[in-house]
Amino acid sequence: MKKLYIFCLAASGLTACKPNLEPEKPEAGQLSLERYLAVGDAFTAGFSDGALTKTGQNFSYPNMLAEQFGLVGGGEFKQPLLPGDNGYPVPKKVLAVRQGPCDTNASLRIVDYPGALDSINSSNSIAINGPFNNTAIPGIRAVDYIKAGYGENNRFSRRFFATFSGRPIDEVVRINPSFFSVWIGNNDVLDYAVNGGKESPKPFSSVTEFAAAYDSVLSMLIKKGAKGVAMNIPDVTTMPFFTALPAQVVNLTRRQADELNATNTMTFVRFNEGPNYPVILDGTDLRLLVKGEMVLLSLPIDSVKCAGWGTKKPIPGQYILTLEEIAAVNATLTEYNNIIRAASKAKNIAMVDMFTYFRSVSIPGTPYNGINYTANLVNGSFYSLDGIHPSARGYALVANRIIQEINLFYGSKISSVDANKYPGVEYP
């Protein structure tokens, strides 16, 4: 360090040795960002805290990307904004201090926002204000993008689609993009996983159907020469929705354990003081949950405390992912992501490995400007209160990961987003 200091003085005479701290000038490189199109589902729409809100849409990663693109020639970015912040299609989740039916003391809980829903229907269509740049549709699967008439059956797409008879992919490209991002396929997995696997009314999309749909979507997006970036599907089983509740979710005092053992007619289980694996309903079989299986965040925890779920009554399968179901999720994710990787390579567009990135958030966490973002619910800062979709800060980190890959693939120098300026989970 001393040698460097002496060299600087010698080389500059009386001039002080100062590091060059000026940021690199943003450049688009070979990209035309005048008309940026975002294609996707709830993750792309800005869904957070279990609902879509106007603020969430403004904190969506595409809107953040558009702001950075604007520094290098990007154009206007229109979103089909909701009228308010209460939540659509259900109330958003908030933190509040509440006393449960079995609790003597109030505690911090995740509850529904008490305000009225942000109602939208076909009568308040905003299609006349389109075409829109963020065409994300909460609830849509990759396979739905090539299904004629789907747009009419989804209340959100009904609000901003100009026509309903065609395929969603035909509708969303009306902006005639010069650059696009596409993040689809999440719901093809999540619809199965969040509803308890075999208990879900929505099974996995077939691999053949998924591959055909994904190829059709990318082919339509690059048809007129647009460049773009695709994101693959995260490892959903690392999300707090699947990890926040412990497998040994039944916590008993010595007295409670003794009383249960004295009256219990299920001979295959004996309860102990402290954490216990719950009794579950696996198909038609009663059994104990085993290590490695998952209790979903959707489990009504008051039913465990007050109604004897997991002890006197089995926890229904819709709140559990068994080892068999977890294996099915992992196998399907691998097949879908192989399709996304191969299609991106074939179409010569950039691809962001969100599967690996979301895993890194889980373990060991992702550091950014002095903050380590983790997959912990509430205090991890990356995820919102629904345990699946990121917080505003989480979406900013997602935007940065996308920008990093765009710059690497296309040789651009697009500036990153300041993630710490966005709000995290709000406490009461």
C-alpha cells in the first residue's frame, strides 16, 4: 500500500492520487429498447403480498427495467394499472398484531387487508389506452398463451385485451416490440405445488404441450427481429410458502402430550413434549408426516392450535407436500427448464437462470449494498408476505439479475437498480 502511495506522488508531482469513481456511462450497445414488451404471469405483473395492487405494478421488475432502459434510449412503458392498493383478486396480506382464538397474548400475524377489494370487470375495460408494454396476466400458464379465447376467461386480461377470440400471444405482441422479456411457466408448476400436489385441481401441464407453447411464444416474439431475454422457473420448493412452517408443526406441552396419548386411538403415533410431526391424510391413508416433507404456508395454524389438526384430526393433504409430490415437482421443473434453455439458445436470446438464483437467496442469501437478502419470511426482505412472490426490493434484485445477463449477452452497459431504495415488508 505504501509503495502504491509513493508511486502516485512521484507520477503526479503535486497532484493528489485519486481513484476514478465515475460510473460507467450507460450504453444500449446493439439493442433497440424503444418498444420494450414484458410477457409473463403474476411475477411479471408485480404481484406481491398475495395480491396485485397499483403500487405493486409500479414496483414490478419490468417497470424497473424500463426506467433503466430509458437512460439508453428506451421509450414509454405503459402498464394496465389497477385503480388502488387494496388488492386484486383477493385482499393483500399485511402484518398486524392480533390475538388468535387460542392465544392469551396478541402476536404479530399475517392477515388480510381490511379494505374493500380493487374490483375490476369487463365493464371498466382500459383497452382503449393500449397497447400496453407490460402484458403480464396473473394466473396464466405457459400453455395458456396459445389457447384461443383464454383472454376472455381471465378477468385481468379482459380488462386490457383489445380482442378475446384469439390467442393471448397474438394479443400481447400488438406493441410490436423491439426488445422483450418473457417469464412464463411458473404457474405450470405452482398450480400443482401450492394446492398440495395430488390434491390440486390443476395438474402439471404435459411436457409436450409445454414445449410446443413455449416455442410458439418465442417464435412470435422474435418474428419481426426483436431481441430479448427469457427467465426460467425458480426452484419453488425453496420459497417460504413451502419452508416457513416447520415439518414438526405440532408443538405440545407435557400435559397436552400426556392427555393426547391417554385418549388417542391412533396406535401408530405417540406424542411428546415439544415439536411433533403431525398426523396427515395422504390420499386415503392416515400417517405421520416424515422428515423432508413440507407443511404449506396456507395451513390454517389456528386449526392446529384450536381444533386438533395434526393430533386429534389429520391435516388434509391440500396443506402438505409429500416426498413423492416434491420429487414430482423437481422432475417437472427440470424438464420445463431444459425446454426453456434449449428454446432460448435456438432463438439466440439471453436466458437468466432464475432456478439457481432463487436457490441462492435461500442458501446462503444474496448480499446487496450491506444487506443480506434471504428466503426467511417477513425478515428476509426478498419475499413478500405470501411467501412466493418477491417484495419490491426482491423484484429490484430480480431486475438487476436480468440486467446483468442482458449486458453479458448483448454487450450493453445498462445501469443496475438501487434495490435498497424500494420498500421491504412493512411493519405495523
